Amino acid sequence: MLGHRLVLLPPIAFLAFSGWPSIAQVTPEEWGAPPAKVSRAAGKWTIAGKKNTAVLDEKDLSLTVQAGAVAWKMVPSADKDMLVRAFDDEFNVRLADARDIQIVEYQAGFKTGVKITLDGFHATGLQAPGAPLGLRLYLTVAMEGGDEDLDFEVSAVERGASIRELNWPAAMDGRDVDYTVLSSDEGELLPRTWPTRYHPIHRAVNDTSIIQSNLVECWSMSWWGFQKGPAAMMIIVETPDDAAYTFSHPPGGPTSIGPTWRPQLGHWGYLRSLRMAFLPKGNYVDLAKRYRKYVIADGHFVSLHEKIARNPVAANLIGIPSTSLSVLRNYRACAFVQKPAIGPFLEHMGAEASATLSPWGPGRIHSRST
């Protein structure tokens, strides 16, 4: 009698015999990645999609994105890229000054780009100038999704040195944009050549407030953007808790704004990420809609309908005006309706109105709503 043996094929072999398409036959588009190609020539790395093309200069780490007919340029690596604490000292370090820079193609299944490893940094402070720093950075730039957003991620290994501030990716070259769009307060549209100095949070002379996350005067939502001709682009900060942005607009411009990452409890702590989205045609309204699209896709969007379902009193907000009154004076705390001219104003608005007084001044900030 002939014996019978049951042969169990491994999963890969089963797929090969079953007629299913092999992994090698599946294109990046079929598993959700954009059809991007990575190449290197003459010291520049190119991430080329069907809509957008990003070019990274490996010498100065500058980045240019060609989105349709419009080019968006980020400034090169500079002296204040990173603030480091080591040897009982704090000092600035230029990212492109790393002695060991390695750039390779990066594939994450759903996105394609390059990974940059920076090591071999040296101290520039007064205590131990030139001493090696125990610090390594991993940076990725990758094209993701059908819109071909550029996704940026930063992680760090701290071995004796700690990052106090990291400004990467670099700021947009403000000389090359028409308007900067900020989500601070009720929103700001800042022309490149605005004739006077402007700062989103410095509201008075000698104001030393710092830009920080989750503060409405800095950003109501964790994004900012730019308009250039008919096109627009935006930066969406995906890990906003320890993030901020650098900002400068001198009289006559241009505006300089770029992301800043700060430590968590004195250390880097976790991976940081942001994305750049590009609109061939759009303005600040379209940028806000693009952010809404991102929030919905990310699962954090809560509609007014859902808010009413959770708390029915929220339905009373529909059709009710909300008025903000701000003064650059140091009012002493007192009854809200005693402020000159505010009481009659509220009476004119009617009992169904909501108003907020937010005086700013050293030592006293008082607000009441009614």
C-alpha cells in the first residue's frame, strides 16, 4: 500500500501556486503609495511624483518643491538650525556641519523619499569648543498619498547632549511668496511687503512672549501657509504638543516662518512629524478646507451635529454672534459691565450675544464673558 503524505506549503509558495499576484508584481500605487521615483545626480536628490517634484541639496540641505507651475523654496541650513545643551553650556549648531551625513532612498510602503542621518556634530560653545557631541539625527522626507504631500519626520538619539530646539525643515524663503497665512487669533493674511514690523504674539513694546503650541494667539489650528500667484501651500504640524514656529517680519518684509521642535521634559522623547500640502490653485480659504480634509482623514474632526448630540445646549450657538473686545491696556479687575461704553454696547447687542473682553498688560490679564 502506498503511503500518503500531506505537504504543507508555506504562505509565499501557496500564493505562487494559487495564481494570486506576487508581491513583486504589485505597484506602489496599488498599496497606496504615490508613484514617486527617487534619484541622485550632481549632489542633489530628487523625489519625483506625477504632480510634484522635490529636490534636496545634499551639501546645504536646502529643499525646493516644484508643484505644477510654481516652485516653493526653503532656505539652506544655517547657524541657528539647532540649539544644543552639552558640557554645561548651550550653543547653536548648523545641521549641514555634521561630519557624517548619509542620505539613502527611503521606502515605507505608503510613502517614498529619502532618509538623512546626521552624526559627528561638534560643540560650538565656550566650555568645550570643537568637542564631539553625543547626538545623532534621523530625518525623513517622503512623498505620500494621491495629493503627493511631502511628509517630514524627525527622531533623535541623545548621548550626553540634548536638543533644546530644532528648526527643521527650514523656513520658507519669504522673498519668494506673496502672502503668509497664519491661523493665529481669527486668522491673519500678511503681505510680503507689509510696511511695518509684525509679530503674531508680541502685542506691546518690549513684549518677550514666546510662540508656543495650543495658544490661540500663536495658532488656533496647527498649520500655516503661503500664497504665491494663483497657488498656495501649507504646513500641517502633526505632532503639535511640543512644537512652535520661528517668526520674523521686519518693516517692509519679507516674512520668515518655519517649524520649531522643543524637548519634552528636557529630552527629545518621541518622533516629530509634519506635512506640506500643495494647491496648484487656491487661497487662504482653500488652505483652511485642506486642513479640514486632513483632520477628517486623521479621525479628529467633530462636526457641529455631533457636538449637539453630545451636548444639546450647543444648538443655542447657531445664529448667535460672538464678539471679541481687546484692548492694549492694563485694566484692574472689576465688574465687566462697568467698562466704559461696553455696557451700552452689550445692551444694544441683546441678551443673546456673547462677548469677551481680553485686556493685555504686564501683571494683569482679566477676561469675562456674558
